[in-house]
Amino acid sequence: MTCRCRGIEQLHGAEGQTYEQDHLRRLSIDEENWQVLLECPETGLLWKKYYPQAEAHGGGPPEYVRISQEIAQKEFDFSRGPSTFER
């Protein structure tokens, strides 16, 4: 799959799930808040998968949004050293 991470900031439902399966890798899972931290292996950009309709059966369709390292640190207690990726 071609990397589209620099050109998009948000994905919804099945489109996001396909992109996650084919391209992104999981870094951390927050089961309490129903969210997952993902990373693009080509760019190092971070993504959050979450379920905004958590009250719906099964959490409803997932949403994917690109996030900064600062947000990843705050929401997932995740940090990494200097990246070799070009930002």
C-alpha cells in the first residue's frame, strides 16, 4: 500500500481499518479509553484510533486521527527518542 500519511489527517470506519491493516503498526493500546496508538513505518507519523461512539454496541465505527508526539505522551504515556524519520 502506498503511504498517504502526509496527505491525510483523518480516516473513518472501514477506510481507516483497511489503512491500519495494510500500512500502520500498533505501538500501544489503551483498553480503558478504547484507543490505540499507531505509527506509520515510512514517515514515523503517529495516529490515534478511537471510538467516539463508545456508548454504541461494539463502540461504533473507529476514527483515526494523526496526532503529535506530545499528544501521544499525554494520552498513552508514550515517548521515544529522536527519530530518524524526516518530519
